[in-house]
Amino acid sequence: MLCTKHPPIRNLIDLADPSQVRTLKRRLGISGSDLRRIVEKSGNSITAVTKEVELEKNGCTHPS
């Protein structure tokens, strides 16, 4: 029986995928622990994580 392989969801971060974590760490210039902390804080959307990293690098705090 053939199974169809579903394409990955490209706008969400999967912290269980080492290649995706490595790529995001390099692209954003942050460590793995920082990436996990930001994902816990802002969610697993790549856009939200990118915005949070930019805010932290600029010294701004996230409005809550």
C-alpha cells in the first residue's frame, strides 16, 4: 500500500527537527537555547520568532 507524503508546514518551527533548528539558528544569529526560549515566549511561527529576535537585538522590550 502506498502512502502519500504530506509536504512540511513551512511557516511553523519544529524544534524536534535538527536541520530546521540549525538553519534558523544560523539565519537569526542566535543560540539553540535562545531559540527555544523565544519559541516558548512568542509561539512557533517563524515570523513571530523573527520579529522577537529583531526586537531583542534592537534593545526593545516586547509590549505585553
